[in-house]
Amino acid sequence: MSDAYTMIARTDTGLVRQQNQDCVHTDPERHLFILADGVGGRAGGAVASRLAIDTIAQRLRRKGGHNWFGTRSGKGNIGISSLHDAVIGAHQALLAHARTNPEFKGMGCTVVAGVLDREHCLCVAVGGSRLYRLRGDRLQQISRDQTLANQLLEEGFLTPDDQNIERYSHVLTAVVGGDAPPPEVQQYAVDLEDGDVLLACSDGLSGMLDDQQIGAAIRRAPGLDESAAQLIGEANEAGGRDNISVILVSHTNPDRRTEHSMKQGGRCHASSPRNQGQ
């Protein structure tokens, strides 16, 4: 791969939850990252996030190639359709697991997944986990929160300063698994420039820190490892009310790079219906 990326993933239980229901995964060979957050309060959230990531990663591995972005005339079609289908496959896998294991009825999770090439990230998202891009001093939220709060804001039934915003922000309007039909899978093609940083995170981060604090924490740290530690530390200092997971990806122009470093792994604090090894 001629592209230059540094990719790291971290997850933390936080200060309140007894179990970490988040899961993160990176695959340098396929230029892939995935983050899943088990739906709080539902049976088997930890199992759901692990099973969703396993299913998405396995389905994408079966594609067997790296031409995520298709031909020059159809850039993006192959990668987006592959990601979309893998997420829908994860939804079906969670429903099937719940049918044969009634104790997990209703289990679900959010998902953010992306694949990278020289100048783009193709990304899909379901639920309240987020994808951001930091470019210079500007942190931009790429994904849309699929929550009741955001829906009511968009429809004009709530204002940003409404006291009910926080309560409704925990009600998801789309989820992988659960008792719902297949979710709306958000799809994005994100342009990348030299020095850009992508952040995928669970709402354990975005619910504790605002965008200004998140951007400042990334810019303040000398590297991605330090940025991840800073983000998790500040979220815990703010209360750590939920599990906190981050994936950070730094893009360097291949013509300027001095090194190409990608750190691989899958991290979960979750029991799994299958082997957790990657």
C-alpha cells in the first residue's frame, strides 16, 4: 500500500459502567476500521458489538481484494456497497443469534466503519456513534446522530437549548440488531488531505466532551497514542458515565511521508458467542 496512515484504537470502561460493551477493530491489510457500541440497557450489548464487528470484518475479508474504490469512472461504488452489505449482514447475524439464544433478545449496537485509500475514506454509520474529521483547527462531524433528539431538532420540535435534549439523545432511531427492521445505513465519502485526522468514537466520548474539547485534545497531543489517552482521560474526568472508545487515523501525503505505521488489532471487553481472536 502506497498510502500513508497511522491508525490506533483504544477502548475504556469508564467510571460508572460495570462492563465495557464497546468494541474496536483495525485491519491494516484491508485499510479498515470498525467501532461498535452495544446498546445500553439491552440484553447482550457486549455480545452484540463483538458479533457485529466479527461479521463485518469477516464479510469484508471474503471480498478478497483491496479495490474498495472501484474503477476510476465509478470511484466509491464498490467500497460503499461492500460496507453497506456487511453492516446489513451484521444486523441479520444479531437477529439470528437472538432467535437461537432468547436471553439475548433485543440485543443491538451502533456501528461506524471505514476503509481508506490515498485521498479518501469511505464510511458507513448506524446509530449514535460518530465519525469526525479534524483539518487544521476545524473539527467537523461527518456522520449524523440517528437519535430521537436529533430527529426532533431537525423537525423543529426541539431547540438546541431544550432541557430534554440530553434525555432524547440516548434514544436511537437506528440500530444494528435490536427488534427493528434493517437500519438506514449512512454512507459517506470523506476527502482527506495531508495532516487530516479522522476520529471514530462512541457516545461515551461525545456525550462527555463537546466538539471544541475533542478538537483541542487531539491538537494538543504530540501523537495519536497521546491523543487517544487524552480524550479518554478527559471523558473520565468529566464523569466517565459510559464506555469510551476511539479510533484515530492520521493521513500523510505519500509524497511527504517518512514512515507508514498502522497498528493492528481488535479490542473488546466483551464476552462473545465466538472466538474473540483476530
